[in-house]
Amino acid sequence: MLNKIITRKREDLQDLSLPEDLEIPIRPFKEALETSTRFLGLIAEVKKASPSKGLIKADFQPEEIARSYERAGADCLSVLTDFPFFQGKNEYLTSVKRTVQLPILRKDFILEPIQIEESKRIGADAILLIGEALEADKLHELYLEAYEKGLDVLVEVHDQHTLEEILKRFTPEIVGINNRNLKTFQTTLEQTLSIAQLVPKESLLISESGISSAEDLLFVEGCGAKAVLVGESLMRKDDQLVAIQDLFGETKNGNA
């Protein structure tokens, strides 16, 4: 599936033209996670659909979802902008950025420098670079360009070898371990357990995907994670504010 997504993305890039620069001030993404008031920083994801699960949120109102996340104390948001596979849009990110005061991660498949400039123009505060989607040298090149533009970068890996190849070149400020295999879409928190030991201490470690309970949070914290990225388990709830409170064990019987 990952190869299919990358092939389609490269085709779409041939016709990409940069949007107008909205000149929305950049917010500190990494700092927000490091100063979380909870024991783990939270990146809450605004996500309509996925290739593996199909439609997740039929009544998709990104601004209202973002407001609920903010009220529930999320530290940062992640907004999907890929359309063919996730039904995302750049406009969702921009509207969310204008609605809340939280830093925003652009969740997409960034393959070329033009997408970094695009990300900045639509209001992103950070971008995702996927280790399994890029050669390590190319990933480093895009990483440096993003930081030159003032954006933070979440470097995501699923495979131990991928991380080792990246670390031969540089140490990312933020490393995300994706518990979902982008080739098979199978998910297990054991991915965080097996790879976390390789993540440099100076990197902010984020565990992503497959997290749906307070027990899951304690497990990945025990592995060394300092923050989590949670999407589907929050999006499937009717009330995203209560969903976050449930996740952190802050509600009783699902009621605030």
C-alpha cells in the first residue's frame, strides 16, 4: 500500500502549484509537547478516513473537532491533507490553524522540497517525513530545508533498519515510531518497545498509532515515549473532548 500511495503522490506532484502564502505565524510544535501538563504529550489527529479502515468520521467537521481537542488539553494537532487515500485537504489544515491556538502537524507524504514550502504557506507548524518513504539522504535534505523555513519535523519510522540508516546521517530532534506497518497495516505497540531503545536520548520520542487506552499510554511511556500521536480511537468517539479524557483516565464511566 505504501508503494501505491507514493506512486500516486509523485504523479500528483507533477501538477502541484504553490498556493498563496497565507503568512500565518509558526507555532513551536516540539516545545508544546515538551511542556505538556500531562505525563505524556498528546498530538490529537483530525482524520476523516484511512486506506485500511475506510471512512472513520462521516460527519466530519474539522474545526469543531479541533476545538474539542483544544478544550480537552491536547498539546498539538495533526491534520491529514492527503486526499486520494485519507480524504484530507490542505484547506482542513488552514481552517483548523485559524480556529485553534495549537501547533499543527501536516500529516501527508512529503517527497519533494516544493511540499515543504506548500506546508508553510497553508499554515503548518511541522511536517512529517516518513523513513520508509524516502532514502535516508533525501530525508535529511528535506529535514534541513524544513528547519530552514522554521518548521519542526517529525521523522517517522516503523522499521529498525530504517532508523539505523537515518542515524548514520543525523540525529532527528523528533522521532516517531509508527506502530502500524505501512506495508501491511498491521498494528502492535511492540513496535515502540523494540525500536525505542535505538532512539537517541536527545530525540523527543513519539509513539504513533494503535493507542486507545490509559494502559496503552503507560506501556509506551515505559518504553521511553515522551508523547503520543492518536487518531482513529479519538475520531471514532462522538465527543472528542470526552475521548481524550477517557484516554487519559480522566473520566468515570465515559462521563466528564
